[in-house]
Amino acid sequence: MKLLVTGASGLLGSKIVKFASQAGHNVLSGYFNHPPKNGEPLRLDLKDFNSILSTIEQAKPDIIIHCAALTDVDTCEINRDLAKTINADGTKFVAKAANNIGAFLVFISTDYVFDGLKGNYTEEDEPKPVNFYGYSKLLGEKAVADNTKDYLIARVSVIYGDTPASGKTNFALWLIKNLQAKKEVKILVDQFSSPTLNTNAAEMLLETCEKRLNGIYHMAGASRISRYDFAINLSEKLNLDTSLIKQARTEEMQWKAPRPKDSSLNILKAQNTLKTKPMRLNEALIRLKEELNFDSRNNN
């Protein structure tokens, strides 16, 4: 199949491109600032709506996985126009283009569409975002549903992985770097999520493309856990110094945007439907350790 992945230089997009290319698919790697390492590069500007339509319609992919987004939560809160333009309006035109050429569209959304008051959110729970990032992604979900018929909305949570992407690190790599440098880190004990290994998410998403599943699916990790406990588990798995990890609470954070306290996702629908299952944290960390080729020499 001919597959277009937007945000192909990102943490999730780059892994999807890698696996799809290895599987023998014709992969177009959509990017804006950071040319991707794999696939056929295709520059896309989500702020240029006419260009989105013309570029995608000329490329004629069978499937589009739309990973590209403005994901910095505080930036979205400060610059709401930019967040809406990229995450909602840009997505609308990706959906229009997909509909025009009859492509199956997978839109990557987020656990931050929920308010975090109860956790373990199912696909049927009503989204109520508490920050503009979550609101802009919810607008993106609605734009997909309103502008194309053949689509999947996949919600993920705190994606982490073995390599920096698009010039950015991720929580796992940030933690490892600081602990290796013997620096203390303050991690939240009162914010819960469903941390998602990018490898696991990419494999699940490619399976959904092959099956052309429709609707909304939560494709996150299978473990609800606090940021602090996630950090402890990761450092123990890699034999790093857990004494450097200090507890913190959300009221100590000087954020521009509020965060949901418990945005963990219920993954039973994906678990019951997919051959590739959402990983529990211990299994995911074992795989991350293998991908990092991490051993005791890394601690010196």
C-alpha cells in the first residue's frame, strides 16, 4: 500500500515510517522543518491549506496517518491561534484531501481531550479538555469526523521511545540523561496517565491500517501510573540511581496551561480487537531497554 505519514520526523511518525518501510510499503514521509531519515520526503505545511490539498491529492496515498501536530501544551495555551491553525484547521484540510482521493485516514489524538477527573477513560466518555492543546486536538477529531467518512481516531498518552525526534527529547530520554549526569529530578506523584512506547503504538497503528478499522480507539500503554512511579520503574529497569528522583506535586509547577490529573485511557477495545496488544509497562520497558542497547556501561 501507499502510505503517507505526516509528522514523519516525530517520535511516533518516525517509528511508523520505519516499520512500514521494512514491511515493504511505499511510504511518503511528510515533514515541515526536519527532513525524515526514512521514506520518501514530502514537505507539508499545515498552515497552508491549499498546499495541503494539492500536495496530498497529487501524491494519492491509499492511507494517511496524520501524526503532525503542535504538541507543546504551554505553547498551545499561549498561542491559541497557532494551535488551532495546525491542530484543527490543518487537520480539517488533511481530512478533506483524504476524502477527495478516497484515502483511509488515521488521526493521532491525545488523552488530553479529557478533564482528568476520573481516569480510565473509554472511547465513549465525553471529552472535556482543561487546556487549549486538548481543545485543539478535540477540534481536530471533529474535523476528521465531519470531513471524511473512512477514518480512525487513535488516542495515545505520553509517548516515549529510544531516540530523540524532530529535535526534541521525550520523558524517558530526558530522565535517563539527567540520572546519568547524577542530577536530581522532580517528578509528579499526582499526575496519572497511560505511558505509551512509540514502538507499540506504531505496530498497533499499522495493524489498524491493514484492517481499516473505523471509529475511535485508545491505543495507549496498558498501565495506569503516575509520572513519579513511571520514572522509578524506568530507572530501576536501567539500573539508574532512583534516589535522584524526588517527589513533586502539580501545584509546584509553573505551567501556563493546566494539566488533567488523571488522563489514563481504557484500552480494552484495542486489546480485544488487535493482534498487537497494548503493552503493560514492564513489558514496554524491557523492549525500550533492548532498543536502547542499554547495559551497565551506560551508567559510568
